[in-house]
Amino acid sequence: MMLLQIIGVLFGIVMLFITWNYYKKNTYTYRSLLGWFFIWLCFILFVLQPQYLIPVTNVLVIGRLLDVFIIGAIFIFSIVLFYAYIQLKELEKKVDELVSELAKK
């Protein structure tokens, strides 16, 4: 289990670094930076101290702690995917408006 914890912590630190680099390149807003930092820091905390998730497994009647990580990852992935879809649709709408304006000229 210790090797998995080391790998998990290293992954979390690398993701914090990547998130910070994208923020410095003005890819992320400050709000996005805080959100992702919160996610990665919680990930690192739960990898280092998985016993904090035991009350969650008891309430949700989940047998293993790994299942909590998997369910949480699916939730986060779904939220990120939904947000990316919304951003894509907004961008698509802006491009359509720009194309129609250029076509009128």
C-alpha cells in the first residue's frame, strides 16, 4: 500500500505543478486555479490518510476505500466533461455569430 501512496502523492504534486503552469500561461482563471488546487490537495490528503474516508464508506455502504476514489473520480470527470461541453457550445455560438457577421459584410 505504501508504494501506491507514494505514486498517488507524486501524481498529485505533478498535477498541482501542471495546474500552476497553466495558470501562469493565463489558461486558467484564478477561480479555476483554486478549484483544481482544492481537488488535488484533497486527493493528496485522502491518499495519505485514507482512514478519513471510512465514515463515507459507512454512510454509503461501500465495501472498499478504493471504490470511494473511483466513484469520486467519476463524479469529478462528469463535472469537468459537462463544463467543457458548455464552454464548447458557447464558443460554437460565438463562432456562428462571427461567421454570420462576416458573411453580411
